[in-house]
Amino acid sequence: MGEVVECVPNFSEGRRKEVVDQIAYSISSVPGIKILDVEMDADHNRSVITFVGDRSSIQEGAFQGAKTASELIDLNTHSGEHPRMGALDVLPFVPIQNITMEECVEIATSVGERIARMLGIPVYLYESAATVPERRRLEQVRRGQFEGLRESIATESDRQPDFGPTKVHPTAGAVAVGARMPLIAFNVNLDSSDLEIAKAIARKIRASGGGLPHLKALGFDLKEKGLVQVSMNLTDYTVTPLSRVFDEVRREAEARGVRVAGSEIIGLIPLDAVCDITARFLKLDGFVSNQVLERRIWC
Amino acid sequence: MGEVVECVPNFSEGRRKEVVDQIAYSISSVPGIKILDVEMDADHNRSVITFVGDRSSIQEGAFQGAKTASELIDLNTHSGEHPRMGALDVLPFVPIQNITMEECVEIATSVGERIARMLGIPVYLYESAATVPERRRLEQVRRGQFEGLRESIATESDRQPDFGPTKVHPTAGAVAVGARMPLIAFNVNLDSSDLEIAKAIARKIRASGGGLPHLKALGFDLKEKGLVQVSMNLTDYTVTPLSRVFDEVRREAEARGVRVAGSEIIGLIPLDAVCDITARFLKLDGFVSNQVLERRIWC
């Protein structure tokens, strides 16, 4: 069973399909790379390309994506709802199989250095690859966005990049390169039209409110369904099991007299997380994902 | 994503490792075959080889296994606890991916015909491949075992094989060839030392007692653990979800004042079954196994 690193770059282009196609093509042209998913969002004017490879091919694929984006995207003419500071805006590496987080930090550091040196783009290391605690959180790294960073990078000492010039690239901006655990996007819909209930539950259960570690949560109104939603990102399911997240939301909802209407996983979920839920639900002793038939077939 | 058929032959040899190795080698020598598991049981004097392939390689692998077993195993000198009628005793084909049960019935029929014609072994088609309802159940097909069948095959009209001579092979006996769904072996341990409770629950929930469809169940005493166990085989998890099986056992146990101590999956479980449990537990809408990250990587 070989090593598998996942890379999930976010690019500041969600409308011109030919641009996103060209970026994806430059990544997939690297031997050993497999693209799993390409998602474009026109409102956010942003796209996310998910691909996997071993440590060597993933570095080359990530660099080629950064290079193509820097040639085709001009942030001076870019607008969209999502905050951004670069053509390639965020570049996280995720350990999937037979590779550690420490090794993914090394990969991020090495690719970040190369992007800065070869493309002249300032690079900030974030999350597990951060060199100072204040840069762990992406929101912190990206504050001010492209336009604000153009000023602050030269004038504010704490805005010095980890690699590259203290001057944003004229068209490609700056980029955050990091390493993180697989993220699970999980929404629970509540049988209520009271947005305040979803917001109150989100505030109570999220990590920033003293709730569950590694959980981000917001309350939303699903007007067309007549429901409200607790929308979550779980950034480390090995610390906070997804089953625990569900149980907490249900408990908080029931304490407010509200029933869970249903839930959804957005995008992908690691096999280990699915096996963990199965093991907890069935009270399984010693269940491992290697007991999944298809895993034996595929690996 | 290619087609995947699983084949799980049972051979009447569980003590001489060199014989089982030679059978496994003859199967794995067929291009396109991947062996997932080899299990030998000395008490039962029986072994189970699990392998996968596409429809063409699986037929060749199964035939080569049957041929090698017929050359190396002599049922006249075989004894063990498990009922058996052939050197290769049972040969089921299981649809895993991009293949239907009907196609697995065709495979079973074709391999069965070839085993009878080339090796001179009488073949009985069973489960989904059965040609008459009475032959669906393996226990029924195998009644009397090797020794009994030697007499009854020629004298009793309902013992006529589907293919091959009305005379058992002098050393290799006869074989049951069939098609079936993946089987899940699932045990639930109860925090009690009262064997009668486990037996009563088993009788109530199993299909033969009017309980859950496609469920077989027995009660066992786990003396060294001080627990009793409901030991089950679920032969079609798409009809009876595994989560339902667990819920029923727990409910029946609690009705008798007994707590579930834990449970275990023996051997392999299909990814779809694990995803089904996850979806039911989290009340997920529209969750599919294609959302499992590793499935995207491997397929």
C-alpha cells in the first residue's frame, strides 16, 4: 500500500471554465497525480481542485497548479464573495495513507519555498505548517485580503511572509501554504424555522465557544425547506468523532424542543471516519477499516 | 471502475498447509486474480480462500482451485467437525461491483458445467443459482454428506446433480456451486452468563423463527469471558440492514434486563454496509459510498 497525500488548492477563479480547466490540466499532467474532484463556484468566483499522489508527485502537481494560476488569474480584476489574497489562494496538504502530518508539513514547506523562489510570490505557512502560533488560523493569515496586504506586507512587521518578497505579486498576490487533517463538512437540519435556535446551538458546540475541539459551526436559514441548519466543518475527526458532533447537536436541539430533520455530508469523508461511526454505533470491539472488503480489493 | 466478482470456495483440508498453499497458488497464478484472504481451521479440517477478479478471470481461478483440490484431497480419509461432501465443498460467487446477481448466476452455472465435464465431479447449483427451490439451501444440498451421497445420488431421483455423473467422484466427492450476496458475520456479546437468554434471542430474531429476513442466529456461551453471545450471519444486508439487526438484539436483551457488552464483525464487510450504518445513525440524506475519499482514490 503506497503513500497517499491529498492536496486541495483553492483558486480565485470560479467563472471562466477554460481557466480552471487549464489549471487542472497542468496538475493532472504530472505523472502519479489523480484528480478526484473539481468544483467551481460562480458566486464566490472561486474553485477547488482535489487531487492525490505520493510525496514527490504531489509537490510537482501543486507547483504546476500555482504556476498556471499565476499566469492566468489577475487579482486586480477579481471580485467575489469569498475572501482571498492570491490567484492560488490556499494550498493545504493532507495526510491520507502511510504518511504523517510531520511529513506533510515538510511537503508544504518545500513547495512554499519553491513557489516563492520560482514565481516571486510571498508565501505564508499556516495550520500545522505555521512557524508562529498566530499563523495557524487561515482567517488570520488572510486578513485584509489582496488589497489590504498590498499595503501591510511592507509596513507591518508581523505581515512578513515565511518565504519570498515583502511585496505582493502584482497580479497573483500572495498564498497560504499549509498542512492539515482531512476536513469533514457536515450539516444538520433542524425541524424549526427559528434561525436563533440554529445560531445558539452553533455558538454553544463550536470550539471557539468552548465546545467541541476542532469544530467550526454556523447557523443558517433554509427558507425554501422551512428548516434551519447547523452547518459545520470538523477539522480533526480523530480528536472529535463525527458521531459525537451529531449527538451534541441532537441533544442541544431536543433541549430546545426541536427535532433533527436530517443531515448531510458535503463532499468527501475519509473511510476511517465512516468506520469509526460504524464501530461506535454497533459497539464494535477492535473493528478496523482493513475489514472493509473494498479496501482489500483496492489496496 | 471495473467489474469485481468475489469467490469464496471452501476446501476440505484445514491441517496440511502445503495442500492449501498449492490450491491458493493455482488460483493466484491466473492473471487478474487477487487473493484477499486464506483461512485454515484444523478442528473443522477445512479452509476458506477469498479472492476477486473480473468475470473471466474469476471463472478460470475457480476452476483451477477445483482442479487442484480434486488432485490433492481424498475425502475417504478426511474427517472434521464441519459437514462436507466434496474436496472443493462449496463454491459461491458474490457480486461486488458493476456486476449483477444474475450475471453471477451465469458464472456459477458456467463454472459448474465445466467442473462436471472436465473433472467428472457431480455439481449441484445452490442459493441464487439453484434450479429448483429445494436446492437453494446449502444444508439441504449437502445432506448425508460425502458418505451418504455416495448411495443416494444413484437411487434417489431428487439427488440427481445439475451437471455431471450420477456417481460421486471416488476421491473428490461432489460440489455445490452457487451465487449469493456478500455475507456479514456479526456477533453481539451480552453482559450475562445465562446461555438461555442468548438462545432465546437468537430463536426470536432469526429468519427461520419468523424474525428478520436473511438472518441466521445461534446462542453461544463465552465461558472465559463470562458472557453469552448471539452469533449471526446476515446473508443480505440490502434487505435487512445491519443496524436493524443490532437494534433488535439490543431491544430483546434489554427486555430481558440484559445489557449489550459489545459486538464484533468477523472477517470482511462491504463498504456499502458500513456506509448504510453511517447514514442511518447520522440520519444522512442522500449519502453514497462514492463520497468515501478512499473509494475515489482507489477506483
